[in-house]
Amino acid sequence: MLERSIQSSNMTSLKLDHPSKLVDGQMIFARVNKLLPEGMAEINYNGRKIIAELEAPLTAGKNYLLKAEAGNDGLLTLRVISGSASEADSPLVDKILSELQLPRAGNMKEVLSLLMKSSLSFNRTELTLISDLLASTQDKQAGIEALMKIKEGGLPVSKPLYFSYLHGKSMEPMSKMLSDVETVLLTNGPKSPAAEKVLGIISNMNESETANLLQKAAHRSSEMLSSSDPGNAQKSSAFKLLQSLGLIPEESVLAEGKPLPVKELINTQPAAGFLNSSPPLSQIKDKLISLLELVGGNPAPDERFLTYIKEIHTVLKSMESGKMANQELLKTAAALFSEGDSILSQKGLMPPLSERERFNLLFGLHTRREKELISGFSQKLQQLQQNSDPEQPAMKLLQQLTVNDEGNAPQLHKEALPDIIKDLASRLGINHEAKLAAGHPQDRSLYDSLKPALVSLLKEVPQGEAREAAENLLFKLNGPAILSGENGPLQNVIYQFPLTWLNQKTDVRMQWSGRRMENGQIDPEFCRVLFYLELENIKEVIVDMGVQNRIITLNIYNDTPSLKELAGPFSPVLREGLERMHYKVSAINFKSPEETGSSKKMYQAMAGEVTYSGVDLKI
């Protein structure tokens, strides 16, 4: 062992995004760039530079294996483990493994050679962990790639980061992993509060499309009822549809000038405005229960909340016993609804309500009643699929609003899609860490999303099938954040989520790549957007959209022979829609992925990192 050393005197980093500070025990394969006056030298490793005081006769332009050691004076010493050598030198790799008392079997030599070749630091503890992680990984090369990406990103090697990267790269559908968690929790006997929370979130995600369509259908029907046109023949059908959906009591009658719950109330007074329609006592009770659920869900209730919750419980008990007269009940309910609107609208008291929560509050849909209405609405949609010519006016109207027309998605489905995606992103907790870092304690998704719910579940499940399924799903959710990142002025953003739309279930994978603007967003004039999804009829589809100066080139990869002809009628619609957004389509190309084999492998190859070199964008 060579007893020469380099005394570090200045650890200033020349790259702010990756600090060059070393810690005791770390090893680096570094290059002496040049010798400086007064016994100093410029040392370079992994693109980072440090200025060090020499206590050993080293040669400029040569590579050395160095080990960081803490001295008694608090300064860090870089001890030379090996003199001038190549990072690919097999005897040197063997010597390091011997020095660190690590086995030479498995993939350790390959990993160590790659770390040295990239001038990445390492120590014995880290190499031991790497060995354990690779031993538990079936695809060793994928594991090595994950480890190198983690190290190159300046992140510490850990089990969560490692498996999050692997699951993020994996093409296993998230929808299947959600189903696996749901199945194992439902079959594992008594459920803890954390398990119930996870099951509830997954159930709401499964209902996202139906719930959003129900809202859109109710809003559209309410607008028809509010029409001032006396010749509007759809008023009666809209009224009957709202009745059949359970949003208006069956005993209600359509009367001119009688106010009904409409969309406009959602953003003004979803609680108090409800009484304008003279609802029956059953609806008042449902409204109070829905208010109780919303206000009672506040993670940090104060005295005002507790008093309000107690008052609602008192009124509900009086309604059950029949001790309160109707007029007194209406007066008390009006006061409670008004106070509810005040609590829900005052900033800082409650997390802002989502549109779905406001809709439920407007129509008095507490959890149990919402489930019943969504189930009934889903059955009506299934009936329309089986009967293309319904007789009832309400069903005819619902058919106009929701059923496909020769392959075209009806307007209601198009309107619902952005809300479905936003709802899924919120429930999955995709941006959970970003919201925590930004300091938004009032954001309801911080408490009601899947990611923190899985973390709570894992604290209760030390081992077994349920833990494995929940842990893998959590890794999958964290994967896109690990894979996304920045490279110089370029940004790479990856999303993956399960989607049910037009009665088709699929996993959507999206990647945005492009130059980052001053506001932190990707430049919409120069970027690339990559999609991967599996559809029921045409199976795997890759859409590669390149944007240069707002001119779009679309490459669509799919095995269906007649896809170009089938898509022909939709091309003008696509071009017109993009032109309204000030984009121009230069070409739409249909290609087969047969040359590359699997569409999944092709997408994985295409969805690589965005690299930056000078002013060039290389993807």
C-alpha cells in the first residue's frame, strides 16, 4: 500500500448542481489536470474540479485512485491507493476489492470498473449495498444501468431509489399493480385504517371516468333546465334525466321559475344555495352528512370546527327522532349551510374543495350516496351500449350526451378527459413531494392521495404479500420523478398513470422533452412529446410528436396494416384543431415497429434521456 497523500486545502466546486465535497472513506478515480505554483494541483473527477495541496510527487495528465480520509485537524486527506493507472485495469479492480474486503464474484467487478471509468466516488458500505441490490434483481444489466444513473445524478444509492428507477423504466402496467394491491388487501382479513384508506382511494380512481361523466351530464342537464327559451323541447327530458340519476327527488315536478341546483352554484354557495329548491327532508339530511364528511376531514380542526361538527350531529339526531318541527329544522339547516359555506370558502381554514367535492356538496352526495349514484349511472351507460334506440326521453338525452357517434368521442367525453387526468394525478399523489416542498399544507391531496397512504400502510405491514404489492406500487409511483430531470437548459418530464376513457382501460406513458423557459415550463414551440398506450383493438401504439417553431411532425408506430386508411378521416380534424392553437402539422407518418421487435422495447429506447451539447438538442 502506498503511503503517499494529497492534503486538500480548498474544496470549492465549479459545478453548483453537483457539489464536489467528499466524505471520509470515499474513493475516486481522478485525473491530475495540471500542477500549480506553491505545491498545489488541480484535480478532476466526474467533471468536477478541486484544488489540492500536494504531499506526494504526482504527474500532470495522469490518473490516480484516491481515498478520502478525515485528518485530526479536520481537513480531508486524499490518500493514493494506486499510482498512475487505467480505470479498465483489471488488476487494479481486484486490488480495490481486496482492500475493501469485498467478494469478486457476481457483477461487482463490472460495476466497479464502470464507477472508475466515470470517475464516480464509492466506498465499502456503498459497494456492499450495490452487491445486495444486484443479487435481488433478475435483470442484472438493468440493475447496473439503474445504479449508474443514480450515481451520475449525484444521488445516494438506496433501495427505494434503486427500485423506483427500475419500476419507472419497467413497462408493467400501473393498472395491474393497483389491482394487485386491491386484491391482496381485500383478501387479507380484517383491514386497518391505512388499508381502508388505500382501498378507498383505488376505488375512487376506478370510478373517476364515471364520476366525471355524471358531473358533466348533470351540469348539461341543469343548463337545459335553466334555459330561458320557452321552445326548448329538452327541458322535460333534462328534468327526467336528473330525476333518474337521483339528483332530483322523484316527487319533484317541473315548474317554471322554480330554482334548481345548477352549475353556477358550485363556485358560489354550494351549501346554502341548495335550500332555494325547497328540498325534502331526506335531501337536507344527505346535505348535512356530506358537510360533516368534508369539515370533519380537516386534518387540524380548531374550536370553530369542533363546535360546528357537534351542531350537525345534534340536528341529525333530532331528525332521526322527529323531535324538531319542519320550520325549525329548515331554519337551523339554513344557518348550518351558511356557516358551512363560510368555513369552506375562508382561506387558511380548509383545503380548497375540488370540483367533484363541490358537486357532491351541491347535490348532497355523501360517500355512500355518491357510490350509489355512480353505480346507477354506470348501469345506465351499459344499458345504452346494449340498446341503441331507447324509448325513454331521459335515456335518449343521456345517449346524445355520452354515446360514441361512429368512432367520434362525444363532446361530453372530450370535456371530461382533462378533469379525469387531473383527478387521477391528484389521487395518485404524483406531485406530492413538490407540494410538500412548496409548503401547501392546506392542499387536500397531501392527505387524500395514494402515495402517502401507501407509506402509512407500509408502516403497519412489516412483511408478506401485502407489503410486497404495496411497496412495488410505491416504487412505481416514485419512478417518473426519478427518471425526470434536467440536463443543462433542457428538461425531461415523465408521467405514467392508469386511465379509463370511453370504456377502455389502459396505461398512459408520456414524456415531454425540451428547452426549459424562465418560468420553469418546457418551451411549447421547440419540444418533443412521446406517448405510449395499449388500446383494446389496435393494441400497442407509440406516438412521437416533434415540435419545431410550432410546426409539428407526427410519427405513429403500430402494427395495424390499415391504420393509415382508418385514421384518414380524422386527419383534417386534427390539423384544424392544432391550427386553432397556432400549430401547423407538416406530416403524419404511420410506421410499423416490426423492425425493432417489441413496441415496448422500442418505446424504452425512444424514451431515453435528453442530452445537451452546446446549442444542439439530441434525443
